[in-house]
Amino acid sequence: MVSFVVIAYNEAPNIEHCLRSVLSQGGARVMQVVVVDDASSDETPDIVTRIATEDPRVKLVRLDTNMGRGNARATGVGTATGDLIAMVDGDIVLPPDWLERCLASLPGHEAAGGMAVPDGDVAYVYRAFGLSPRGRRSTMTLTGNNALFRREVFRRVGFDRSLSEGEDIALNHDMERAGLRAVLVPGLSVAHCESKSFAQSLRWLYQSGQGGARQLERYRQVRLPDIAFAGLLASFAAGGGLAFARRGARRTFLVGALPASWLLAVASGHMLACFRLSRKGAGRFALATLVDVLMVGSYSAGRFAGHFLRRLGA
């Protein structure tokens, strides 16, 4: 008996594809699909309502106020009644054998899931430039956008309602401390059909940067983004040192040149980790990398705010 929890906020372009992929799963009986609409302002709830009239397994839970993913996930778990609870985001499309493969990997584990392709950090450049994505494993075993849990997990730990992002990372850490085991199913990927605009993507990455600062301070786990941000701070310090004895325009150039070069290097590595580079698509890849510089810069600004400005505000 499996309950799916689908969280959605302004997912009108994607929610029907997501729900159709959930309802067509094999391997076990899908008894319930709880869609938590996090106060969408578009047609998301109307689309879900229409699908619910066709299939009584679909249940819509509408929230009056958008409080973020942690609250939406916790609300869905509290509504679900299945022995197993599958968590899916409204911009994810599952392959037909997703549930079957997750079930096959559950023995010896309390949770299992797949890899979202493309990675959420580069979903905009993927869509804008038509690049060929490659799977990039998260630093945590599971991400919240597609995972199957035994109900026992939520009797012992749960999603932090206060977190608008990073709630899945917090759950991974809580599960590990509780001795609950999770597994990434080998070769299992899901389609990530995110439809954020450029501005929305920048805003989301800024928020993610703030979350990255919180995660480092809370869990003391050094990840690749932490090293990249430390390198950016070092480049600012080095640029300032080189410019100290200079005057005029050259001084201004030196202050910014090293950080800009560092951001370009980080974005280039990020793109190569997320996409396949081909000779035919080299031009599009280069343009996408320049856009990703802005994305990495927005994330870095969020890290700075999370580590330093938050303390000034407090």
C-alpha cells in the first residue's frame, strides 16, 4: 500500500505530466496521491481538481499561505495513510518502473530514490540552451524530489516545517543520526521539468546559498560548494591585496578581476559536471557557462548573506 505525496507551487505547466506518471506506476498498489498545493497563484489546483474527478485516488490539499517545502512535505506526510510513502515534486516525471525499482531496493533500507536529471541548479540553462544533461549525484543519498520511505521513518524523524529549502538535506542527516538507512537506486533517473524563469532561478539560488551557509554551520560537513565559496572569498582578499598599492582604474580592475575569474572557473567546472560537451554544441555550452556565472554569483551572494549579513541583522 503506497501513498504518494506530491508538493507543488505554481506548477501548472508540469503537474499533469507528474501526476500521470505517478498514477501509471507498477510494482505495487498506489492507493493514494496527496497533492499539497502550497498556495499556488496559477492553475495548478484547478488541474489537480480535474484529475481528481477522473481518479478518486487523487486528493488535493490546498494551503492558504506559501510556507515552503518543509511545511508542504510535512503536511503531505501527515495526510498520507499508506504503509509506504513516496515523495515527489510537482515538476518531476517518473519513469514507469520507478516504484518497482525503489521497492526492489528497499530490503535492508528504510528509504530509496533516484537521481533527478538535469540537476536543479542548472535547470534554467538546460532549458534555455538545449544542452545534453548528465546525472550528477547529490552530496546526500536522497533528494526530496523523488524518494520512497517506509512509514517507520516518519515515526522517528520528520521534515522541518520551518525550512523553505534544504529540508531534504536536514532529513538525510536526521535519518543518519537515527540509524535509518537510505539507498540511491543504481541507474534510476527521473525527468526534472522545472519551469522557473531566469529571475526566479536567480532568486532560488540566492535562497539556496543562504541554506548552504546554514547547513555548513549546523552540520559541519564540508561540501564542494563550501570549497568554491571559500575560494571566492580568498580571491576577493587576494585581489584587494594586489590592488592595495595601486591607484585609479587599475586598482578597481584588480579588485574585481580575480573574483570574476574564480566565478568563471567554478561555473565552467559546474557545467562540465552537469552537461556533456560536444564539438557541435560548444558555442551554446560557452554561452550557457556565462549565464551560469550569474547563477553561481547569486548562490555566492546568498552564502555571503547567510554567513555574515544574518549576524549583523541579529
